[in-house]
Amino acid sequence: MSKGIVILGSTGSIGENALAVARHLGGAVRVVGLAAATRTARLAEQARECGCRWAFTACDDRRPALAETVPDGCTALADADDLCARVCDPEVDMVLCAVVGTAGLRPVLAAIAAGKDIALASKEILVMAGEIVMAAAARHGVRVLPVDSEHCAIFQCLDGAPPESVERLILTASGGPFRNQPDLDLARVTPTQALAHPTWRMGGKITIDSATLMNKGLEVIEARWLFGVRPEQIEVLIHPQSIVHSMVEFTDGSVLAQLGYPDMRLPIQYCLTYPARCPSLQRRLDVTQCLHLDFEPPQHERFPALTLARQALAAGGTAPAAYNAANEVAVECFLAGRLSFPGIWAVVAETLSGHPDHPHADLETILADDAAARRRAGAIAARLAQE
């Protein structure tokens, strides 16, 4: 039976890979709808390529152009409310969310309420509202399947193991481009240098997050909600080869790991076909060519992102949302040349230090605190640029 999917963030790296996987799977997966931010020309091309029923752009002033360019039989949605309604259509079985920032939160919650499974590539969804999202998924009997290679690896290693059997979740990180440059003055790092990731090819924001280890901090927070473990059960190891995507240690001392060459198409396909496994586009792992695997602890003092993430988790409430919001603002400022590389951590740290205590916040409070954190982070970044 064909599975109907919606791809939120279709013009990004994950979205393009998801469409490649859908083409590879043929009739097993049917793309019902696509949503993107501003790249409406590519969005219209994708609609023609996959024959979807509707397409949505988050950019208000580009919707008329999208309506003129989508193929016959495809509807350009009018607004975000229309998007939230369409993800609930009976022909939709799964929503793959790969949008950056908060834009995916409302459609994901709408889809969960309608009983749709979620393939989640947007860390922000669980970082901002993990308690709300996972509670809603449990209430509606919905599966939240992780697309991130690290969380997908953990999900595969757990394979339904009871929570009490889990000792540790071990997230691996490439370490970014500056891991082996201890004498490099990070204050002089340029965006071009930070965007030169050694193993993965990703979008600009997530590549900078990898260089700062903010990405791994977001993943620690995400793992806490995805797998229902305590923060102290989640550890991070630097693994520059990016072959071991993550590991699980069980209470009996056994450690299971998931290995593979860096290729996001495999975790995407795993989520789209779960619980079945099908031949994939992934290059087969030749263990004779990757026998040398390195692991080392993160350099917390030099790259304080993980410390900040744990502070946000300990504070609870909307502090993780503030961590994420401040980082997004800081990365944007860095890429625009208005903030130094270490300034990213400085903005996040100062934003967290002044964040209000709102435990067990509802969605409206989360969104309000997210907006407030963005304003505060912007002001901090502007001040740092003048110092």
C-alpha cells in the first residue's frame, strides 16, 4: 500500500534528499504536498517532478507567483492555516518536517492531532516544545521517528528495548572543521572557514552549528524528549570519521552502534518505510576501508555549546527554546559578518542568563518566550559588535 507523505522544507538539503528517496521507492511512497520558505521557483519544479496535490510557501508576497507556476492539478495554498488543515487530510500518512526554526511547530502539532506519523528532521520542534509534542504523540498514538542520523541510529539500536535497560545514549559528533586546530584564533574565523565541514554536506545554518557544536547541544535536548531519558544519561563523543552515527550502552554493559557512510538518504528512507527495510541508495559500508575509528571527548572549554545546552535543560521550561532562538539569531549575525565566531556562544550564554522561569509552559508561552529571546539576542549581538 502506498504511503502518502508531506515534506515540510522540501527545497532544503533534507527535503531534496527526501524527494530522491521517494523517487527511489517508487509506488511505495506518494508525495501529497510540499512546503518551503522562499525558493518558490524550485518548489514549483519539485511539484511538477513529483506530481503532488498542493504546495505552500511561507513567504506571503511569493504566493501569487507560486500559484501561477505550479502545474495543473496542484494547488498553491493560501496561508499557514490552510497548510495546517492540509497535513490532516486522510490521504496523508506521514509528515516529514525539515524546516528550520519555529515554522514547523504548528503543522506538526496539527498532524499529530489528526493521527499522522511524524518523521522529524527539525531539531527545533523538540528543543522548543518537546514536552508538548511527545505528550501529544502519546495521546494520539502517533510515532515520532527521528531523521537526524544520530537519533535515527539510537532509535535503531534501541529497537524497542525497555527504558530501564538503557544506561547511556552516546551521540557522536564530527567535531567540525576546527577540531584539530588548537592554535587557531577562533575570533578570526570567517564564515567561509566555518562552512567547510569535513564530512557532511548540509545547509549553512546547520553547518555553522556543527562547527560551534551548537548542533550537538540541540541534539542532546532533542534526545532527552525523543527517548525519555534523563539528561545525565546522554553523552557526546567526537568521532571525526562520521561512520559510527551513535551508540547505546545498556545496563548489562553491552554497547550497540549503527554504522554507515555519511548519507542522509538512509535515515530518511528508514523513517519513510518504517518498520520495513528496503534496498536503499546508500553506498554499502566496506569495513576493511574504515577500520580506524577515532573517539575523543569534546573540548568543553573551547567549544562551550554543550555546557550551555545542559544549562538550558537544567533550567527547564522555555530555556531550551531560548537556547535555540539565541543561537539562530547569533548564527545569522555571524554569517552576515556582524558577529565573531565565539560571539555565537556569548550571545546564547547571555540570553540564557536573563531568561524568565516558565516551567511546563503552554504553546503560546513558548512562542512568546521564543520571540522575546530573539529580541534579546539581537540586542546582545548588536552590542557585542560595537565592543
